[in-house]
Amino acid sequence: MTKPTAAGLRRYPYTDGYFPDLSAPETAPDTALPCVCTDRCADRCAGECGCQACGAAFSEFCSEAGEFGADGHLVDELRALARYRDIGT
């Protein structure tokens, strides 16, 4: 099993470097989704580096936003990425 990287521990400090388990009643790590980002990744990585934790975070964002997809498919990935990365800046 892959372990979170140092960058992953900084990105997900409350879940020990893992994407949160969204089905858990309290904050808990989803140990199947470690963040394997490096310092070269975008501040708001969307998983382009192969990180499944950040890919899950981006998917969750798109799902919650509800304006980037149709029938469960991402329609405008570039627009979604721009909006995702603009949050918090």
C-alpha cells in the first residue's frame, strides 16, 4: 500500500495525508486514497500527477458544484479546473 508523501501530509493534515472518508460520521482517513503529491504539484492539485486523493477532491468539487457535468460526465474540464484552483486565492 502506498503511503502519503510529505506534501500529502501538508495537504491533508487532519486525516494523516489521506483523503477524508466521506462515509464516516466523523473526520477519518480513507486509507485507500493517500495523497502522493510532491512540492511540484499545483497548490490545488486535481490529481494530474496520479494522486488519487486529489483526484477524489476534484471529483467531489465537480459533483458539488453541479455545473460542470451532464449525466455524470465532465463537460468542461478546463473551466472546472480553473474554478477549482481559483478557490482560496
